[in-house]
Amino acid sequence: MKLLDNKIFSFNGTGGFVTSFVLITACFALWGFANNVTSPMVGAFSKIFRMSTFDATMVPVVFNLGYFCMAFPAALFIQRYSFKWGVLTGLILYAIGALLFLPAKAIGVFPPFLLAYFILTCGLSFLETSCNPYIYCMGSEKTGIQRLNAAQAFNALGSVGGMLVAMAVHSNMSPLDTVARHQLPLQQFEIIKDHDLEVLIQPYIFIAAVVVLIIVLIWLSHMPHIETADSNKGLIATIKELLQRKNYREGVMAEFCYIGAQVGCWAFIIQYGTRIFIAEGMTEQAAEVLSQKYNIIAMVFFACSRFICTWLMRWFDASRMLSVMAIIGISAIFGVVFFTDRSGLYCLVTVSICLSLMFPTIYGLALQGIGENVKIAGAGLIMAILGGSFFPPIQAAIIQSGVTMLGLPSTNLSFFIPLLCLAMVAWYGHRAYVRRAILKEEG
């Protein structure tokens, strides 16, 4: 990638830049919606198909596996063609995956839904591999992290929308609880299942229509073109060069752990809150709906915090903010583990405030100084989203085990997994701060 006047590309006219920035930022909102309408579906699928929580975690596992599998192919694709074509390809796969919920519902078994999620997230992988470095490259490298946080703030707004829709799904499903569903005769169970699947697929059909509209708008728009000076080193040589950079290597590890913490906190807040509210005397469905409301509150705080953190980065070092927020998040998770009433739920909401700046900040820190390898480097960071497939099943297994310790239920104990993940993020933030300080002294 050719660097000109401390910028990674130039564009023709402010209007072209503004239009492009708005359209690409809309894509951030689209994948935020997809991620957060899906995370709460672990509980929904568990009830609809009478599965265990562990089996239902195949939803986030497959969801994040799509990111992993498609990241490098996406990077090679945009390296050969352009960021615009990468975005369009991602949107097309997104729409196809969402529309596959229709035949999956008609078939009426769980695996076709997993296939639909996989194709959808292959599209999201294309989108994130294209959009994140595209935004990062829209100007000076010095303000790249701040620019990424600004765009990612709209990802959080899409996430709020996804959670609101997920809450509506839970509210409109049959009120029968898990135990009652297991006791139903097969014919009655099939009637309830068909009704609930009809409710579940509606948001995916709606978002497919929105994605098609965005495809048309981006197709018709003139997007800024990156002035490339990509090397002919080849993929393997580029990867070896990237892995020799401690800052990048540790950044991928930190992103892997961050995604594990994020998915764990958001996917299992329903189970965490449901246990508390049932103990207070609520029915299972009422407890799940109220838990989802807390999840939405957490996401609203997440979105607001991302805007605030982007503003604060004008004065504070991004790496220092990353480590401080991770430490605050770790403290809040201790409350999640050791409180067994609503206080723990309040702490879990607080964790979302701390998560807000982490993904774009880790991403931006890891890309600093990468230069012409930015496309492949971006793909490696998107592959780190596999952390969302690795850690949640471990957390689900702890919940499913029913193990207790010091009187703490297994749901609480499972949050030691996100705690360990945030410890890695705090460590990376500190390491990045030290490296940046050394570079300033040498410069």
C-alpha cells in the first residue's frame, strides 16, 4: 500500500468521501444487527428444538466459524480487485444466508439453520475484512484508530436494533417453558415449533431486504480507490512477515480473547438473568424477556460508551484507554461471579461499557506500521473472531455441568472465562502503550 503524505489513499472530492464513509458505515450497522439478533437465539433454539444449552451454542460456534474460514479468501479477493467489490461480495453472501432461513424453516430441523448462519457469516467476514481496513485507510494513520471507533459506534447502534428485535422474538414465541415443551406429544410439539420458527425467521427476511437495498446503493456509487503498491511476496511470505511483528501477533491474540469475552457476556446474559428472575418468582418466559431488556440496556451503554471513547481519544492514548477499560471490566466480572442477585446483572451490564472501545482499538493498534500488508493483516484480525467459537462452548459446558463452588451457581462460575479473556486484553493494551512510548522516545 502506497503511503502518500501520511495518508493511505487519496479520494476525489469531499462529497465522494462523505458518501462512501456513510455507505461503508451502514455496513458496520448491518453486521452489528446480525451479530446481536443472533447471540440471544441460543436460548430460543434450545427451546424450539428441545436441545441443551451446549448443543444450542453451535449457533455462535458456526456463526464465528464463518468469519474464520472466509477472512483470508476475502483478503486475497480485495487484494486482486478492490475494497468496493469486497464489500459487495460480502453483502451478497449476507443476503443469501439470511434468505436461506426460509427453506430452513420449511425443513424444520436445526442443521439447515446452521448452514444459513455459516453462509451469512461468510458474508460478514467479507464485509469486516473489507470495511475495517477501508475505514482505517481513509486518511492519516495517526487518526486511524479514532476513525475506526467512530465507524464502529454505528455498529453498536445496529447491535441495539438487533437486540430489540431479538427481544420481540422471545416475546412472541410460545410462552411454554422448557420443561413443558419436553412433555408435549410430538404432534403438539411440531405445531409449537412451526409457530416459533415463523417468529424467529422474520427478522432475517427483513434484513435481507435492507441488505439488497444497500447493495444497489453501493453498486451505483463512486467509491474512493486505494492507490495500491501491493508487493508480490505472496501470501505465505506476507504472513511470515506479519507474525514476526510482536505488536501484530499479540494484537491477533488479544482480538481472539476479546471476541470470546464479548460473545460470552452477551450470549449468556439471558441464562444469567433468567436464573435470577426465576428465583424471584417469575415464569421462565417473563424472566427471559426481562433478561433481554437488560441485554438491550447493556448494548445502549455499549453504543454510548463507544461514541464517548472516540471523543476521549482526542486527548488520551488509545492503548492506555484499552488497558484501563479492560481492568475495569475485569473488576465488574468479579461482581458478576460473586453476586447471586440483580447486583450481578448490573455488573454484567457494566462490562458492556468497558467492551465498547476494544475491537476497533485492538484492530487499529495491531495495524500500526503494517504498511503495504494492511489487507492480509486485516484478514488475520478478522480470523481472530474465531474466539467467539472457541470460548462460549467452554462457558456453556460449565453452565450445563451444574457445578457449584462456595455456594455460587454454575452460571456465575462460567464468567471466569470472559474474565481471563479480558486479562489478555489488558496485557496487550499495556504492551502496546509501552511500545508506543519507546517509539516516541526514539523518534
